[in-house]
Amino acid sequence: MGVDVLLGLQWGDEGKGKIVDVLAGNYAIVSRFQGGPNAGHTLEFDGIKHVLHQIPSGVFRKNISNVIGNGVVLDPVVFMEEVEELKKYNLDLRENLHISKRAQLILPIHRLLDAAQEAAKGEKKIGSTLRGIGPTYQDKVGRHGIRVGDIVADNFRSKYDELTNRHKISLDYLKFEYDLDAYEDEFFKAIEFLKTFRLSDTENYINDAIRQKKSILAEGAQGSLLDIDFGSYPFVTSSNTMAAGACTGLGVAPSAINEVFGIFKAYCTRVGSGPFPTELLDETGEKLRKEGAEYGATTGRPRRCGWLDLPALKYAITINGVTQLFMMKADVLNSFSEIKVCTHYKFPDGSQSDALTYDSLSQDIEPIYKSFQGWGNLDVDKNTAFHDLPDPLKNYIQYLEGELDTPINIISFGPDRSETMIRN
Ligand code: GDP
Ligand code: IMO
Ligand code: MG
């Protein structure tokens, strides 16, 4: 009953899509509350591999509803493509998918602005996914954005033209060359397509479900270290990726939140620019990338790889009030004889700290590591009991539980739905 939130504790791509799909059967509703097509959530089951960008990861489970909440920025063109790709599975999306009228629309000009702003930043670019996320949230906060509910109004076209023309001035100022016509044809086709779905006051739908004692799973996108307030600013995304974002991004009260599931990889990755204290630029980092197939699900970019960062993880657990941890991709470390965990940051003045603060990520940090013995090839399936795991893996998990003061209740050892150990 009430809302459980599942979110990434690192820099995204922790495996949120996989675990939402695993857990979705326990819920009446799965909902996205922030972000947009910058997300790439991968699901694997029954020989199917599918990447979702805006549609919630509960979509493959029968008898549940999926909600795209008000906190999301929705690209109608990407939405139409996603629905096309899901056609072969015969899902009844027009019945089971509810889209908030309050969600902001990503317009063609937002994608162009994203590209123009990144190009203008040069070396200092954020490494955005170029999906128009930042400019769309800028318009939301600037109070001239266009929302899903606006598409049925008579003045939609004039609103669209007004906002687009306003931004053309910026593109010209940035000397950015563009061809909007091709994008616009597709966009207006996608708008007509979007009109055929359930566009509604999803906050009422969700709160009615809460009153009826139904359970709701809120699916985070990105990760806590990309949060607009608490992430490695300015190398962040433009939304609140943290648990509190589920309240504003769905219209539910803080008192409606029950569990907060925090998901992390047994190591760390990051895609895009910005600080990454435990990044490995050597052959160990390359091995992590290869073993973990660490390439972006949305952009295909190679992900930067490194060891687990405890100060950052503790920080993420704190700001989210995480009640349960889920550790992903344990199998990726199978072939490592030594596994390291960063316990402290050492600063240029020689001081050390086990906490992430405002100042820490802007300095040249040397990570202090603790070493663990590797666990070798895992011979496990979903029926394996925790006590039957190899001792070095149990040792790793128990150490983390102690340091993080939070139980690790799911251990994932492969991309497939079935490769998941749920404890208790
Ligand atoms: P998300 O954005 O958090 O949903 O994660 P992504 O889908 O972007 O990236 C996670 C990647 O790891 C995907 O390719 C998943 O199929 C894969 N994956 C998830 N869990 C595991 C796991 O336990 N082991 C392995 N080897 N791969 C996993
Ligand atoms: P999921 O939900 C990993 C990163 C981008 C860039 C920064 C800002 O799949 O975990 P944006 O396009 O949001 O303006 O980019 O955030 N980023 C992600 N990294 N996983 C994601 O989503 C991401 N969404 C955005 O690479 O560094
Ligand atoms: Mg992803």
C-alpha cells in the first residue's frame, strides 16, 4: 500500500529498468516521475531484450497500469517510436498507460538548443544526451513551457510558434545552424498520435489508488549523483532524481512514501563529463567496461568505469532515506581476483574524509581503497540461498551492509529477469 520509490544511487544506469520489471508484478501501478528520453532502461526476459526511454518499466507485466507523471519531460516523437517498437508485444498501451496533462513537452527547438548550448560550452560541456532535457526544464521553471494538456487546445499551434520563435533568437545568437522543418513534420504527426492516448490528471488517479490501498512503484531515472540539487553540479541532469522528486513528480504527499529502494552497481560507472573520484583510466577500467558491457543504452557512448565509492554512496543513501539496498552486476566482478572499495577521500592538503561534501568533488581527490578477495565464477540461480554464495561475495556484501547501515535485499548477477536473488 502506498508508494515505494526505486532509484539509482550513483550516476545512472545502475539497472533500474531490470529491477522495476522484476518487482512490477507486486504493484498496481508503475510510474515515472522525472527525466525523459535521456533515460535508457533495459529489460531482459524470455529471450527478449528491450530498452525503454519514457514508458515505465512495468509495461510488460499484465494487469498493471503505467503512469508518466507530471515531473517527466515528454518527447512525443520518441514516444511514438517507443510505442511502435512495443507493437509486436501486443500490449494495450491505450488502456494501460496514463500520461499526465501536466508533463512538459520537449519541442524540436529544445533538442536544437541542447545541441547548441553544449557546442557553445566546448571543453566544459556537460556531455548531455542531447535529448533536449535541460532546455525543456528551463522553460518549465521559466514559466513558458508547453504541457501535454495544451495539445488539445485551439491555441496550441500559436503557443508552439511563440515559444519556438523566442528560442530561434538564442540559436542565432549562438550561430547554430539548423533545419527545423524536417523535425516539425514529425513532431506534429507525433502530437496527433499522442492525442489518442489517455491524457489525464494522473495525480488524482494515483491518489485514488492510494486511498484504495493499492501499491504504487515510482521508477526513478538517472541517479542521485546527477540530481540537480545534490549531484555533481553543474555536471548533472535538470531534475530532482532523488526520492523527494517522486512527491513533486507524481503529486503524492511525503507521508504516502513507504520504502525507498536504492540501487547500485557493485562498482561504479558514469557517462558524460564531470568528477568521478574512483574512475579507472587503466586496463582495470577497460576490463570493467568489457565485462559489464558498459555502453550507454540511450546514446551508445562508452561508460567511464571505476571502483565502488562509499562516501558517495553513503551520501546518496542519506538524502534519499533509503530503506533497502539492491546490488547489481555482481557477476561483472567474477573474473577479478582483487576488488577494491573507496572508503575515504584524501585531499591535496593530506586530510582525509569518509563524507562527500560541497567541496570534495571540486578538488583533486585521491581515493583510499580497501581491498577484497574476488569470488570467482558464480554458480547461482534465483533459488540459491544467501548462505550458499561464495564466502568472498558474502564478505563483500556484509561489509557494505555494515558500512552503509542498510540491508542489501536484492543481489543481481545477470541482465535477465531470472538472474536475481531476492533475500528473505
Ligand atoms: P538503468 O538505466 O538503471 O535501467 O540501467 P541500463 O539499462 O541503462 O544499464 C544497465 C545495464 O546492465 C543493462 O544493459 C542491463 O541489461 C544490464 N544489467 C542489469 N543488471 C545486471 C546484472 O546483474 N548483471 C549484468 N551483467 N548486467 C546487468
Ligand atoms: P538512466 O535513467 C546515465 C547524464 C548525461 C550527462 C548528464 C546530463 O538510464 O540511468 P541530460 O541529457 O540529462 O541533460 O544529461 O546526465 N545522464 C545519464 N547518465 N544514465 C541516465 O539515465 C542518464 N540521463 C542523463 O550523460 O552527463
Ligand atoms: Mg540507463
